[in-house]
Amino acid sequence: MYSFGDKLKELRTKRGHTLDELADKVNTQYGTAINKGMLSKWENNHGEPRLDTARVLASFFKVSLDELLDLDKSNGREEIETIAAHHEGEDWTDEELKEIEIFKQFVRSKRGQKEG
């Protein structure tokens, strides 16, 4: 699992930017006031930026905020969300996703009965 600092450094070095260059580019593009010292502090895991600054950095690097902050995506819904992804253009409510999961379990149980 990456820390925010590890991810920030990886993204910066992949683009070939120094700390100064990254600060200049982000500040020019987004009108922020990030400096080399702040970036260094974050990369060395001695703190994290405010949420609005993290959003700017995610936008600059064209990654999601979840990816930049290495937020845990496992909330018990991965499998259900995968099912919903196969129904492009349809918006599923949480209740509908639960029903789909229950139906999957029902179908699996029937499969076991046929085999036995």
C-alpha cells in the first residue's frame, strides 16, 4: 500500500519534474501557492495537503483523488459494483444492488442442488 507521499513522488518523477518544476507548473496552471518545501514534506510523509490542494494535484496528474490518496476501495461492494458495470447506462440503487447479490446467491444454491 502506497502512502500519499509515495504516490506523489512516483507521479512527479514519472513526469520528470523536480520539486521546483512541479510547484511552478501547478501554481501556474491552477493559481495555487504550493512550494518546493511543501512538496518535499508531503513526499517524505511528514504531512498531507488540504483536500482542495490534493484535488488540484490529482487533476494536474490526471488521476482520481482516490488513486492519489490511495484510499481503500474495498467497502464490501466490489462484486456488486462489478455486476452493475455490466449493465451500462443503468443506474442501480443500493437496494437494487443488494437484490442482485441475493439473486446471485440463490442461483448459485440452485446450481449446487442440480449437481448433487
